[in-house]
Amino acid sequence: MDDRDFARNRAEEYGYDVWESFIVPPFYREIESLRTNKPLIVEGGRGSGKTMLLRYWCHQTQFSESRTEIPDSALKKIGIYWKMDTQFAAFMLFRNYDEEIWNRAFSYWSVLTISLSILDSLKSVAMSHYPRFNKENLDEMRFSGLNGYDENIPESYNELIAYLTKRRQHFESWVNSIPSPPTFNFLPYEFIVDLANCIKKGHEVFKETVFDIFIDEYENLQVNQMHIINTRIKHSEIPIIYNVAMKRNALVTPETLGNESIVVVNDYRKIQLDELVEEHFKVFAPEIFLWKLKKDKEVPTLVEKEELFSYDDAVFEKRKSEKYRRDLGRCMNTIFPGMTEKEVAALMLEDSVFKNRIAAELRKRHIQDQDVETIMNSKPECVVVFPSLLERASFNLEDTLMELAKYNEGKKSKFDDIIHNSLFGCILYQYGSLNRTCPLYAGFGSFITMSKDNLRHFLELCYHSYLRKGQNENVSIATQCITVKMVSEDMVSEIKSLGRRSNELYTFALRLGSLFETSRKKPSQSEPEQNQFNIVGPLQSNDTESLLRELVKWSVLYESKLTKQKADENGVEYLFNPIYAPYFGISYRKKRRVPFSMKDFEILAFGDELKYKSLVLRKTKFNGDEYSRERSLFDL
């Protein structure tokens, strides 16, 4: 079986016809109920499945050659997919002409592009298995209702496509060269409406058709172009409805070309795809991987095509059941086994390097040999956390040994809380000190948490791990660790290609990750697992606010409401994307946050290297000797 097919994790890799690849999400009913004749804004982060959903709704999929039975209802809504050509759209700004000319040019480009796509949808219907409209019917259609725009507009289908294609080529050549003012007339927006009405009159099967225009990657538009699309959303009505898909925080302006703005409920409905994916991620993500495994690798798995591609209510209920979730979890844990913290602690003490290192740390604090022996013979989780207790101001050896004895005897002990709060961080500390990738990053549960509801990241972790398993039935912990580190490194590097401010995002990610890494290297582990922050006080500059929006938009950070808010806090906290955790050797679990003042955040984002180093020392409370040992952290 072709590994390249198994490796696909982006909708763009499947083409426009995704009929054989689209797994119906467990939450599809919630989405479909919002799909009326009111415009939609589909909002979701990277890897949430926005593009796959849009392509599923569009004509290439709904009238796929693979779809053997197509009901009349499929023609009620015909989807048109338009992914913005970012580079070309950016050309239509300034460059010899004022904004008014470029607005008209962008509108004209959209008219040509959408009109050609609508005409292409008729071919999809004609070439499909739909029984009431075929190639002959298409050839018989006439478009005489359009020649009021230009008497040279032909009436037949093929000639109209050739005519509009030639106009688009002429226009794109003009935009790329700009030798002189345009010598052609710009077709207005109404052309699309009249084209749709010609189609509705041209054959009875299209009498009730509404064309749903789906514009993907809205965030890549220039602001003036957003105003144009917003105007189309504001004034959408049958037979043309405009919809857009965007990343979170991408609706930077709700303004239209007039004095109005688009308003949720009144003008559009919003699908919060992130929230739906988050609720069902532990089912939907493994379903996708197991189906790919079954289909592309011919490996028997729990999932069945008849269920994953079904709209039956009983099937939806099954997929949402706790039993089905547990069964999926068991199946995935068999392929990608993980380890608990206590199991990792036991594994560490089977390794003489770890065991000798911990014993040496105890003896360095002048603990008597018999007490060292007592500690080292205790339960592994106690042994691993004990060195961190030596670094705490409140440490008392006699009291600590008494609590240790209680824990070893199974009695209630202060070690219960210590292990709960510190064991994960202490394990990361020990593995990081030896520059080893920690087994806590392995396992299906860890993959789910690190992916943070990003289907693409989850599939990357699973795919690359599975390819390295060899002839074994499952993927070893060691193999998973290697893979996780590699994928994490790739994801950090990928930041350099995210949007217009990618270099700033990359620098910020390196600095924030290094700050958390420095905190992880503190021997005391009194505040372990720091991987999030909040900002105290209001944002003071537009540039700061803009950068923060970009960080959230591109999922470098995840924004959520503060659960416990103080008077001077702004009510929002930011989680560093957990997929970056293995690269920095930090925790991927959402545990502790660091408060930043507005000045702290601006230093982190824009400050020079000296100010940044000072911030790290202040926030991590490292002393001079400890800092000198961590200098390599700042070689960004």
C-alpha cells in the first residue's frame, strides 16, 4: 500500500472531491442544522477540519463520480469553493491606482472566478450519476440573459466558459503588469446573480437551487477586500449566499463598503468548529487514524466505513456513547502504549544512570548512608521526587522521612500531595538533565493532549510513529519518543512560515518556550509544569494587541478565560501550544501559569536580548550560578 496516501493529513492533499475520504464528524448534525439560507462564518484553528468540511459541501464532492445515488435534494444547495490566491489578492492594492480602482478590480476578479466555478458545477451535475440532468441537457442551456452586460457574451455553455476564461486571463495579465489604466469594463457583482437566475430558468432541476459560495482563508484578504466580502455577506439573498471560513481571531473588521457592519445572528451564523472538535476529539481523531490504517494499510481495526460515512441517528448515538469511546481508547492504546508517571519512575530506577544520579544528589546534601538507603529503597515515585524536596526552604529531613515511612506503608502522607503535584515535573527535570526524551510524551493519551484538538498534529504523531514500528504489533515507547521529538521540532520550525508576521511569532515562541524550559530546570520543582501565562493590566499598544491576535490566530497560543481572576487581571490566559512541549522538554499538561505585566509581555515580544535574559532570570528565580549553567537557552 502506498505510504504517501496513508501520510496525507491536509484537505488540500485530497483534491476537491473528498467523497471517499470525508468521515462524517460525530457533531455533523449540529453543523448541518445551522446551514440555512443565512450566511455562515466557519471559524476554527489550524487542523480543525475547516477546509475538508467546505470541500465536502461543494459540488465536486456532492456530485462525485463515486457517489452512486444522488437525490433531488442535492440540487437545493450547490456549493462553490473559492480558496483565496493570497499573493494575487495582495497585488490589488496601491501600485499606481487608488483604493477605489482596486476595490472594483477585486470585485471583478471575484465575479469572474465565482461565475466560472458556478458554470463548472453544472458540469459536475451533468457528469455525475444524477439521473435528471446530463451532458446533452447542459449543451442545450442558453445564457442570453447575460448579453446586456456585453453584447459579445455568447449564449452557449462552452462558449460562455471560454469567454469568461479569456476575460480572466486578460485581467490577471493586467494586474501583474499595470502598463496603463484598464481598457475593459469591470463586470459588476449583479452578473453572478443574473447568471444564477439564467441557470434556474435554464432547466427545471435547478428551479429551487441556491448557490452557496464558500470563501476559504478569509484572513488572507487585505482589509479593503474584507469590506467587499463583508458587503456580500450583508446583502446575501437567494440565489447567491456568501459564506467564509477563517482562523480564530481573523474577523479583524466587521465593516462593509457602506456605513453598516455585519452582525452575528442578524447577518450570519457562526460555526465554532474548535468547540465542536474539542468536545468530540477523543473519538473523531482516532476514528480518522484507524480508518486510514484500515483503508491504506489493510490493517483490521475497530471502525467500519458504513458507520463513519453514515448519517443515521442510531450510528451518531453509538459514536457518542461512552462504551464506543472506551473501545476506541483501548484500540489506540494497544497501538500506542503509554506509561503512567509511577511506571516511568519505576523505569528510571531500573537505569543505573538515573539511580546513581539521584543517590549522588542525596549524598551531596550530607544525608547519612543509612537514610540514603532508606530513601532509595522506597517506592520509586518517592525516590524521584525526593531530591527536589532538598532544595526547598521548608525541608526537614526527620519530618520528611516520617512522611516517607507512612507513604511506604500505604498510610495517608504528605507525599500523596507531593507526588500528585511534583512527580510529573520531577521526571521531566531528570530526563531533561540527561538530554533524553521523556516517556511521558508517549502513548495515545499523550498524543491527544499534545495535539490540542488539532487533527493534523494528531495524525502526524500517529503516522510517523506507526511507520517506525517495524514488525511489532505496537509502537514501542522508545520509538514514540523519537517521533514525538521530531514532530515537535518540525512544528516549531513551521512557525517561520505562518502569516505575515511569522518571524515575530517564531521569535516569541522560542523565547516563551525557553523561559518555560528554564523554569523546568529548577531543581526544587516547587512550581512545576509551567506552560501558560496571563497578562496583568490592559494592553497598551495596537502592535502588542495585533501580535497577540496573530499568536492566537495561528495557534502558537490558545486563549481561554481565567478560571480565577484577580482585580488587575484582564480575564484571559494563554496556553503555549502543547505540540511544542517535547522540543523544549516541558509539560504538555495545562497546569500552572506565569503572570506577566504588560511590560513583561512587551519585553518577551519585542525586547532586546539583554532585557529578555533579565526577564527570564526574574520570572524563573534562578540565581547567578544556575543562570550561568543555562546560558545555551538564550542562543536563539
